[in-house]
Amino acid sequence: MKEQLIKLWERKERYIEDAIDIADRKTYFSQAFGALEMALVMLANWEMEDELISLWNDEWKARLEEKVYGKMC
């Protein structure tokens, strides 16, 4: 599940990078988070849930936000 989720986030990252309109970039960001929510619903493993949530919070959220909104000071 983790590997598939990361591949999807990488795909959304490319879409964000290619998007011209900020509304489109925001949509792809929301879809990336929605994929996390869906993955969590499908899991029956609390430890894996914690790992995926940490991966989002510690790496992917900020990584994608920077591509959507630019560097935040």
C-alpha cells in the first residue's frame, strides 16, 4: 500500500508541476490527500496507518504545498 501511495503522490506532484493554474494545482494537492484518506480507510493495521500519516505529515504535505503555493517564509 505504501509503495502505491507514494507512486500516486509522485504522479500528482508531476501534475502540480505541469499545471499553470493554481486552482488545478490545489485540486491535485487535494487528490493526493484524498488518496491518503482512502488508503487509511482500506487498512486494518494501526501501525501502517501511523506510518502513512507520518509520511504525509513529515514529507509529502510540505513538499507538495511548496509546489502549489511556492516557498512559504
